[in-house]
Amino acid sequence: MTFFKYKADYVPVFILCTIFVLDIVVFFNAEHLWQVVTWMIIGIGPKSVFCSFSHHHQHLETFNQPLLNRLIEIPYACITGITSHLWFLHHVVGHHMNFMDQTKDESRWKRANGKHMTEFEYAFSVWITSYARAVVVGKRFPKQMKVFITMALIQVTLLAVLFIINWQNALFVYLLPMATSLFLTAWLTYYHHAGLDTQDEYEASFNCTNRLFNLVTGNLGYHTAHHKRWRLHWSLLPEYHKSIQQKIPEHLIHDRFFSGRKLHQAAVKISSNSPTLKIKTDNLEEKITKQISTT
């Protein structure tokens, strides 16, 4: 019996489980406030990184067995603040279907008046509304919504038990890192699409080819490829990126670990002053809905 769909997931799952176990050890053994605060500070970086792999898992589940997929989502939620099917409803459905329509995108970077949000404004908006927006989207997908609600209730129950056992350790080992990881993830996603006002899929995403960035995020830098093939396993994105790279404008591809505000704004300015290639875009809503119905 084969458990993993792709061998590339061995290492991320091992690291995830290691962090999860270390959290448990710290929770039950730390006796002083400085100990749990220190652990929170040390762990917030790695935990935020794993939001990317939680994202990948909810695009294409890690295991062949549904039970294992539900079980691995518990450590993912404890570490990243992202429960089972939150990414699926809010991101796969709410964002991938609508990322070129800022009136519908659940990760929208435009305000209601059409003006661009700042990084903080965008991050806070996505962070504070992510669960509520997932519930709204879930009304159209009752099968996935049932899993989302069930697993969220399990997660809340587990967290409540931890607070009853030791509220201080639960706060600094679990709740605050969960909230912080989700916020930082929202902040970083601002640089995926913000400012790219287009109906051309090849001109709607920024791409980062930096090897270290893609190592720690599971190739999330190949973002156009990710949107073109949302069910493609993260380990296969670099190869697919190569096959479509000639269709992506050069200014939307960079090789820095952090794109930075200046680089981002310069690319947005070039895009706004460049004629669109007008490559035919598929009906994303129809396409993704059909793919979901077959999974």
C-alpha cells in the first residue's frame, strides 16, 4: 500500500511532525513564561513557512488515504492556524476562480472604491475575514463545507482542552503562533498579484525563481504555473514554469528572495504601461468547478 502520492512530501511531513511534537514537549514541560515566549519567537519563522505546505496539501492532498489527510491537517492547523479545507474554500475556490476579478476575489487587493490596498491593509483584511469568507464560499460546496466545519470544531475543542490544562502555555505555544503565521502568510501573498489589473492569466502573477525561496515555500514562486495548473503537485511546478515562461512578461519574473516594495512597484508600473498580450483566458469558474466535481 502506498501512502504518499509524491515522494517529495516525505521531508516536509517529517519536519511538520517534528515541530508538532516539539510543541507538545514545550507545552507540557515549560514552567516559566520566558520559556514559552522564547519558543514562540524561535518557532514563528518555520511555522509561517509551513503555511505554504498547508496550502499545497489543500490543493492536492498529500496522502492516498482520506483518514491520513484529515489527521495531518491537525498538526498543520496547530502550527499555521489554517484548518482543514480553509485553504480549499477561501483560496482554491474563492481566489483561484476570481483572482482577476477584484469584486469577487476572496484575497482581493483592491478596496471597494477600486483603489489599491497597502500591504498591511491587505494582510489584515485577509487575516480577519478568511474564516468568514470560507463559510460564504462553502455554501456552494456542501461536501467540502461539511469537512471544513467538522475539522474546525475538532480543532477548537483541542485548543479549548489545552487552555484548560495550561492557558499560558496554550496561548504562547499554540494560539498566538497560529494567528501570527496566518497573518504573515496573508502579508506575503500581497506580492503575488497586487497591482496587476489584467484579464490575461500570464500577466496576472509575479514569479520568483530564487532557489532558496522556492525551497522553503515548495516552489510557490512559480505562481503563474500554479494558477494555470492548480492541481499540479508543487514539486512539478518548476518544470511546468519552463514550458510557459516565454508567455510571461520578463518584468513579472525575478530571482530575489524578497521582491521588496520597490521592485514590486516598478513591475506594476511596467505592467500598467504595457499593452496586454490578450492571450485567451479560460472560464476559470467553470473549469475549476468541473475539476472539483471529479475529485
